[in-house]
Amino acid sequence: MKPYAPAMSFTVPPPRVADIAQVALVIVFAGVNEYEPLVSSMPASPHRRSCKWRSRTETTEMSAAPTPAGLTPPLNVGVYIDGFNLYYGARGLMGGAGRPGWRWLDLRKLAASIVAAHPQWSNAQVSRVVYCTAPINGADNRSGATDQEIYLRALRAANAVDKVEMGRYITKLVKAPLAVRGPNGRPTLYTSDWPTMIQDANGQPVPNARFMVSVMQREEKGSDVNVASHLLLDLLHKRVNAAVVISNDSDLAFPVAEARTLIPVGVVNPSSNFTAGALRGSPTGGVGQHWWYQLSVADLTAAQLPTQIGVLTRPNGW
């Protein structure tokens, strides 16, 4: 037998910086399955030891790493909700404010279900929900203000919203001609005729005279501007790479059109009316993958918050 020979010890010199940089560049530009052949084909170095690279699935992936060929980057969807438009649209869909089962709405669940119904966004996830509304004046509507406060607290407690942006209501006196709803749903001026006739100072009828009335008008201000601002700010700061706008307000036409040149955009009409023409467009315009959707009763009733959330309870009639 040969005598036992102790193991030899030797020192491997540290790799040069140039070798490390060369390997790193090859890995970045090669792709997941090309590491080994490209590294093996590099010029020999006295300091480079033979090695094999594991695939990305066997190692920790850096957040800045490129998406593997053939896979679409995930869509981080921002959802921007015009609360005033959503409320009145949903109320019309449900047949009036008196019908329960729709106002205790889980905004994130609603958005996620709508996004999931669009196969062109099959890899999308709702990452941001912005709810733009205005506070109800407690002096005019105490119960409404209380119910709204409970709802906003419930949204935050259930993580159903990421940001609540408040506008305001203004009250003013306006004068306008008296009108009634016409056959096509549009207003029609109401003029004097029997059985409601106007007479002049001599007692003679004045047909087709207009009735002028003054009324108190409460107007919500700021929701459309806040929706547009959050949408464009999130694009500027690259917080999202897809967006859903829940509104049928044609005032949003410009910011929505601009967003479509940068990211895919879905527009949800929360009413039974036709989608505003100014919000329409081409699915392939800009970067493409755009879509339009009309909210339904089923969407509303299927996306309700739990009746009890901590100490918060759904208001009666909601």
C-alpha cells in the first residue's frame, strides 16, 4: 500500500475587479438560461475558477432584475374613484336610495373583481385605491354626516382604501326656468298652458310664457380635480403602471386621455347611462390594452364590507 499523503493546502488569489464586472455584465445581458454557456466562453483568467450558475428560480431575485423573456411584467393597478359619481350612479342602478345592500361598499374588492374580469390584464393586481369624495354637512343632514363618517372609518379599518381625498360642498341660490323631464330623459322647459295659464294685467291669457324659479343648489366641488390629480401624480412618481377610473364625468377626459399614452387605462361607468363620449377611445390607442366597463347591480351587492368591523357597524338601511 502507498503511504498516506496529507492533503495539500493552497491559496486561491482573490478575483480581480475586472473579472467580477465582466461576469456581472454577462449575467445581466444573457437571460436566465444563458448564464453557464456565456460564462464558460469568457476568456480564461488565472484567477477565475470553474463554476456553474444556478437558474433564477433557485436563487434570490433582485427587484431590479429584468423580466424573463416571454413573461409580461405584473400590472400594479391604481384605482381612482369619483365618490359623488359612484354614489348617484349606484343609487340609480339600485332603484333609489331606499333599497339596502349596496352602500356599505368594499372599494378594493369591487375594483379587484372588475379588473379580474378583463383577461387582457390577467397579471394585474390592485395596489392602490384612491377615493375622492366630500364631507356631508352635518347642519343640513346630521344622520347622513354620521353615516358617512362611519363608512370612511370602516374603509380605512378594512384596508379597503389607501387614500381618502376630501373635496367640499357649496350651497348657493340659483335662478332658472322651470323644466320637467322630457320623453328622452332630457329636461324640457315648462311653459304656460291650460290648466296652468298666466294672465296679463287685463286678464288675457299669456300662452307659452316661461316660469322662472329660484332654488337652493348644493354642488359638490373637487372630486373630479382630485381624481385627475392623484392619477397624474401616481404616474409621475411611477407608483402604478395601469389605472382604473370609476366615473362617468366627461371633465376627466383630458387626464384620462393623457394617461392612456403612458399606461393601460380602464374606465368604469358607475351609472345606467351611456358612457360619456369624451371618456371613450380606442382599445389600442396610446400604449393599448384599454377597456370600458359598465357597473351592474351584481357588482355592487357582491362587494360589501362585513356588517361589523371592529367597533363599527353598518348603518341601518345600508
